[in-house]
Amino acid sequence: MKTLIPALALLLSMPPAFAQSDSTAQRTQRLELGVNSRDGAFAQVTSESDTTKASPLVINTKRKKITITSEDKAWFSKEDSVKDVLQELRTERRNQFTYWSGVDVGLNMLLGANGSTNLPKKDAYMELDQINSRFVSINFLEQKIEFGSHHFGLLTGLGWEFNNYRLKGNDLLQFTPDSIYAVPVETPQFRKNKLRQSGFRVPLMLEFNTKRAKMPTEEELLAAARDTVGGKKPSSFSFNNKKNFHVALGVVGTWYYDSMYKQKYRLDGTTQKDIDKGEHYLLPYRVAAAARIGYGSLNLFAEYSLTPLFEKNLGPELTPLTVGLTIVGFN
């Protein structure tokens, strides 16, 4: 009866300080764990001379010296192994041509009812210090359903979002039971006077890629892997997103779990910070029309909110707009 050995094969190449080596030959010990019809479950150590294999891992204890090597295992089944390698290649290709995961950085703008950043006089206290009204998101999870190939697919995922709205004027916001208004102050002069929202975001977008990235056939894979082992992807098959033009269109929904109103200023020679935690009549969710476009690893994005910044009839009629770029891609 055939031996059924799911042999434990760990090949760890170590520096000479930790491994035995010999320029002509070395004696290696191999730890095997398995099960077969004759011995049942077993563990055994075998020794052999080998002039080609890498040095084994040597673990020294007080009374023992343990040497561990590994060797490539032949394909258990040609069909199963090819299937596994093709699946690995599909996953690699999908990851290379999906542009959600990473760190996005951008600027926030607030548009009035007329679509302009020049707000009406009654809402002027919400005009922003544009450069310091920053947006940051950490998109740590992505998944795409491909429609036949990597060229076209449906993208979703999960991210963590931080919106800052730095007010331009030296106005102190007031939150009454039924409205928001601002009181101009001469002192102190605010170094920071901002609203902030934090939340989790989920995209649902259609994504398109132009670069050709053909999957190998089973025959091509077998030919390239003839001298390798099952589960190892031949180095001749790999994907990259260089020179790929990509675009994604859809929506991004955000749920905000936290908001803050903060002022920072100098008073009597010391720095003061006033922080007010609460909802501040900011809408606790957002649905935004989103676009992401880029070339290669470059990715630009824009998100136009389809929902207002404040709850209805409790604050100015303002619509957030965010533009920025991906500074770190996780793929």
C-alpha cells in the first residue's frame, strides 16, 4: 500500500553562523512526520550526504542539536496542482489590477447651494482654510468580482476615514437645540478651529483596466513547470500594473461613529486646546459619487457627496467634495 506521507518539509536557508556547511559535501538530517499502513503515525530522522542542497537549519539546545532540512515534494496530482497554481495566478492578477487598498490623502471642500465654494454671507462662517482641511483614509480591505477577466469587475472593500474641516474665520460655533450659528471673537486667535468626523467606508464601484495580462494555459504552465514541483508558480508567469490605465466609477458609503469640534490657541503664554465631543448636527452617514483614475501605480480620486454635511434644517446647506491621490498602495 502506498505510503501516505504529508511530509513536513521546511527548508530554511540560514547564515553560516547558524548552519553547518562544507564546500564539498555535508551531512544532513531530515525530520519526517507522517502516517502509513505499516507504522501508523510516525516521526523519524534520516541522515544523508548532499553536495547540492542548501545548508540545513541547526537548532542547538543544552543537550541536543536539531537539524532540519526540506526537499521539494513532487506533484501529488498533475490536475490538482495545475488548478492550484492557476488559482494563485488569478488571485495575483486580481490584486495587481485592483486600486482600492492603500492610503488616500486629499483636501475637503464645502459647496454651497449654488455649487460654489464662495458661500452665502449667512453661511460664511463655514468657509474653510482649504489647505488645512484634509482628508485621510486607510483602505485596508478590498475585493473584486471579475467579469470574465481583469479588464472589468465590481469592486468593494472597507476603509477608515478621517475628515477635517478647518474654519477660515475666527468664529466660535454654537450648537443650540435647534440650530447652529457662529460668534465672531477677537481673542483668542485660533490656531486651529475645526470640525472632524471619523468613520468606516465601503465602496461599490465598477473598475476598468486597459493592460493585457493573459493567463497561461494548462499546457503552457506544465511546460514551464516541468522541472519544478507542484504548488510552485513558475517565475516566467507574473503580472505588474506598469503602463496600465485604470478607472473606477461608483459610490462610497460612510458611517461616522465619532465627531469633534476643536480649537487650539495661545493664552497667557501657554497653548490651550478645547475639545467638544458630540454629533454637532453633522449627518452620521454619507453617500458619495466616487471616481478613481490613474496610470500604473498613480491613482487620483474624487468624491462628491450626495448627502449634506449637516442634518436637515439644523445647519447650513453644504455639500462636501473631496479630491486627492493615493500615496501608498497596498498591492
